[in-house]
Amino acid sequence: MSSIFYKHPKLYNAMLRILHGKKLIERYKFLASEIGKEQIVFELACGSCLFYNYIDPSCEYIGWDLNQIFIDQAKKDGLNVNLQDIFNYDEYPDNDVVVIIDVLHHIVPRHEAFLKEVISKSKKVIVIEPFKSVNLLDILLLKKGPVRIFMKILNRFFGDNDGINHPDSFFEWKYTEEDLVSFFKKIKPVKITKSGKDLIAVF
Ligand SMILES: C[S@@+](CC[C@H](N)C(=O)[O-])C[C@H]1O[C@@H](n2cnc3c(N)ncnc32)[C@H](O)[C@@H]1O
């Protein structure tokens, strides 16, 4: 069972806007400029497809996700999306650029093998992931004992529980900014850019 945000695309988008503030649009615009025009954009684990609204209209967009509610809504909105598992590498459509936004922390511990496999199959890959920093939420997430138990329960119903992966996977995402830079650097990116509490890596 997923948290409430993964049941309602509009609520999910509102949560993203509150969580990221102005940085949300900034990162989408950065991504869109990295992609450019007339490209086939393949978004893995596209969620509510919010990013679609920022790509150049000359681009073609394909999205995959396993959330039936998100996919149904995106289809109603006329988007080319499919209920597909992102680990189904052999079924990937032809594309010019793969986009992976806020996904790796959902698929711990398979995130590294996944990213390497996607890069090996793609012309260009852009990844955005959050890192841990010194704020109340991250401090609480890293606490042990009763606080941790309380945070895990809260997360299941009102947090980052997508209903597909283990509900506590976000608690296993322990990368600080330096750790995440090192993680990306091991896989040899073309560039790494910081945006708020996220890193954007281009491969
Ligand atoms: C934090 S959301 C990110 C959604 C979107 N990329 C965004 O930026 O808003 C993580 C998404 O990963 C999807 N997901 C998790 N594991 C998946 C899998 N194995 N195959 C397809 N989608 C998956 C979830 O359904 C959820 O929509």
C-alpha cells in the first residue's frame, strides 16, 4: 500500500511544489535545456509526468511507471506513457535521452547496478537525486530508536512510500552531498550540477 501522495497525482504535484519550492521549476528548466529540441525523451519512473510540461514542444516524450493511477491520469492527458517496470531493460524504446528524476532512492540497493545498465544502453542519461543535508527532516530520518519507528510509520502513510518498493527504502538513502558526488563520479559523468538539495548528473 502506498502513501496518500502516490494515490492522487494532483496531491503528489502539490507536495513536490511545497517540498522543492522555486528549485523545482529551476531544475526542470535546467533539464529541458540539457535535452534541447527535437529529441526523443524517455522518462523512467515518470510518476505524474510533471517534467513533461517543461520539455521543448518539438520533443517526443515517452514515460514508464508502475503506478496505475499516475499512468491512467497521464494517458487521459494524452501522454505516451506505459505501465512498465523500469528494470525491463530489453523493452526500452528507441530514444535520444533517458531522464531519471528522484528514482534511485526508491530502488536501493539496486540503484547502482540499475544506473550502470541504463547508461550502457543509452546515448545520454540525466539523473536527479537528493542528498542528505542538515535540516530537521533529514536529522529525524537518520535518528534511531522510537523516533525512527515513528518516522517510518509516518512515511508509510504520508511520505515517500511508492507502494512498489520497500516502504522504508528512503531510509537507506544515506548519501550526503559529498557521497553522492563520489557515487556519480565512479560512473564517470559528463557533468554534475547542484540544484537546491539535489544533484543533477549527466552521463
Ligand atoms: C519519487 S517518484 C518520482 C516520479 C517522477 N520521476 C518525478 O520526478 O516526480 C518515484 C516513482 O518511481 C516509480 N517506480 C518505483 N519503482 C518502479 C519500477 N520498478 N518501475 C517503474 N516505476 C517505478 C513509482 O511508481 C513513482 O512514481
